[in-house]
Amino acid sequence: MKRTSVLWQLFQNRIFQHVLFWCISYYYLLYFFSVESPEKIDVIYNTVFHLPLVMGVYLNLSLLIPRLLRRSQFFVYAITVALLIAMMAGFNMLLFNKVVDYIFPGYFFISYYSFAELVQFSLIYVGLTTLLKLSRGWFQLMESENRLMRLQNEKADTELLYLKSQINPHFLFNTLNSIYSLSLRKDEKVPPTLLKLAAVMRYMIYESNDTLVPLESEINYLRDYIALHQVRHAGKADICFVVNGDPGKRRVAPFMFIVFVENGFKHGVEAGISDTFLHVSLNISGRELYLSVKNNKGLVDETENGAYKGLGLENVKRRLDMLYPGHHQLQITEDATTYAVALQLQLHDHQNN
């Protein structure tokens, strides 16, 4: 296992990749140029033949691709590469027809290939190394995108845990106080209220840990959450929750709606004024879901002024952008007395979770 890891790291090394490429090229052309077994003259010829190829390839990799191709100057790049290839072919002919005889006087060298054939050689090397360079960049881009996606998913999971912790802790204590008051009066609402509280806590702790949950489970959670508030505010506030349409096997990201409902209670119903109301409606039509939350505006909650003001709302906006990019519309409006949220969401099918 360790040896495999070392080999993988070696193959990822850029210098090793370049050395390997030229070794393969040298080995192939050495036998391509040799009539029989390679001799010393074949080695010299192959070495000299590679000089224009190496020069052209690295001019392309280090200069033309970064300064022209990556800046989308495609026409200029094409013209420049054509000139480079012509220069490589001409340099090859110059080496064999004029220069090599002075360096190796004991041998007789000529350029065995025509200009057009040398252009083909140069085109193959420049084209191949360009494709390898672009494919390497593409794989790096894909790796970066995958890393970014993983980070976004981790961020979404972290924000979901944070969102769970931000569900108003006073809700639990107030609900328990309400149940205690009901029990003192021996009210028959105690058992069903306890069951609703247990269902809410079970959903929050155990049933909402997946990226997507059944829409029906999320609706039941909202229904129980709102019902518990109705017990507390019986006769003191106009609270209603209406669901139209069949959730079927649709799925949704958990806790995508609770922030709007919780804010409606916190800043409206429980904000210390009379004639309070909270109206929540969910309309399901095929894959489209429409959420409407309307509540009265209460007194300013001074406890939220400062660094933590509006964190829950900003959190759910980020989650919508992350999990439903281009598949949701959120509109928040308010006037002197009313606060309204309208959310349109394209739901996931069961098989798309």
C-alpha cells in the first residue's frame, strides 16, 4: 500500500512527467529512425532531431499557452503556434544542413525529411503537449470544483447543525411550562401535547440528519411545532396552518421553513402586543411548493440587536442558494404592521435524494 502511494506521488510529480514523456519520445524515435539496431550515429541524429521539438514544446507550454490560450486569445494563439511550428521545422533543417557537420565532423548528416514532413512532426508534438497541458488543467479544475463542492456540503451540514441549535430554546421551556400548567388543571390536552413535543424533538434529533427528508415529515414537524404554540396561545392569538396538495414522495432539505415560522412567533405573536396573528400556508402543485408566512410586527426585540441579529434568516438564505440554486424564489415584504414571507421551491423526487 505504501509503495503504491509512493508511485502515485511520483507520477503526479511534474518533473517526472516531463522526463517520462521525453524518454518515451526518444526511445520511439530512436527505433523509428534506425534501419536495424540503433547505432551511435542514430543516437546522435535522434538527439539533434529532438532539439527543435524540445525548444518548440516548451516555448508553447511556458509562453504561448499561459499568455494567449488561457486568456482566450484563440486567433492570435493559432497564428503564433503556426509560426512556431514553421520555425521548428526550419530550425531542424538548419541544424542538419549547416550546423551538425561542424559539431560532429566525422559524420555526414543531412535533413532526411522535407519541410512539410518536419512541420507534421512539429505539429504532432506541439498539439499533443497542448492537449496534455489542457487536460491537466481540466482535471485540476474538476478537482478544485469537487473540493469546493465537498466544502460546500460540509458547510451546509455545519449550518444545519447550527440551525438546529438556533431553534428558539425558550420554545422547549415554554412548552414544558404549558404542559405543567395543563397537568395542574388535569386538562385532557396533556397526553396529545406531550406526544407532539416528543415528535418535534425526535424529528429534530434523529429524523432530520439526511440532506433531503420526506416532505411529509417536514410538514408534520411544522404542524406539531405550530400546534404546541397554539396550546400556549389558545384564545390569545390567531394562529393557523393550512396545507393544500399532496406531498407524495417529494423530498426537501430539512428545516427549510421553520426559521420563517419561528421568526413569526418570536417577533410577532410573542412580541407583547394585542391582536397578534400568524398565518402559515403550504401549497403543493406537482414539484412546486409555495410557502406563505404572514404575521403581525411586534415590538423590536432588543436582545437580537448586534452581531447575532438575523443570523437564522441569513442562514436559511445561504442554504437555499446552496441547495436550490436557480430553483427557488424568496420574497420578504413588510409594512408598518405586517411581515410576510413568500417562498417558491422546486421539490426533489424520491429517486433524486
